[in-house]
Amino acid sequence: MQICIQNLTCKNIIGILPTERETLQRVIINAKITYPYDGENFIDYAALCNFIENDLREEKYFLLEEAIQSLIQKIKILHPKIQKITLKISKPDILPNAMASVKLKVKFKKN
């Protein structure tokens, strides 16, 4: 089974520039998570969205790369049966003519 989160949008402190450390900026999160569904084992997508939003708000990451690696590790701990995660974090407002993003795909060994 695969759960997909598309365009989860929130405002956070994220970045290395002085203005990014002081001003909330919009980020967009997209995720695809593959896991074994057996009728009882499921991932609550609303809870997952809340977890991601809260983590980004509390951690105030400096780099998107740090945020994405940390989030993947934390999501895997919450849901150890996950087989694969693809996570993308975008900063749509940082550049005037482009959307900056970081994407990481991790395939886990079977538990």
C-alpha cells in the first residue's frame, strides 16, 4: 500500500540566512510512503501531516537536507514497518523565478 501526501503547506523557520532565521516562510511537503497494509496496519495520514508540521515548527532546521533526513528517520521510528519513503520539501517563495526543493527516496531493508 502507498500513502501519498501532496502539497502539505505550512510556515516555518527554515534556512541559513539571517532573514530566514527570523521570518516564517512557506514550505510545501510531498510524501509517498510504501508499507504493508493488512486491514489493521495503516498509517493515519492526518496524524502524519500533523507530525510533519509540528516537527518542522519545533526543530527550525537550517538546511532542507537536514530536515528531510531527520523527518524520514523520525517517520520510520513511528512506523517501523515502512518499506519505502520518498519525501520532498520545497520553498516556493525563496527565489523570484523558481521553486527550490530537496527530495530524498529511502528504501528500507525488510524488518
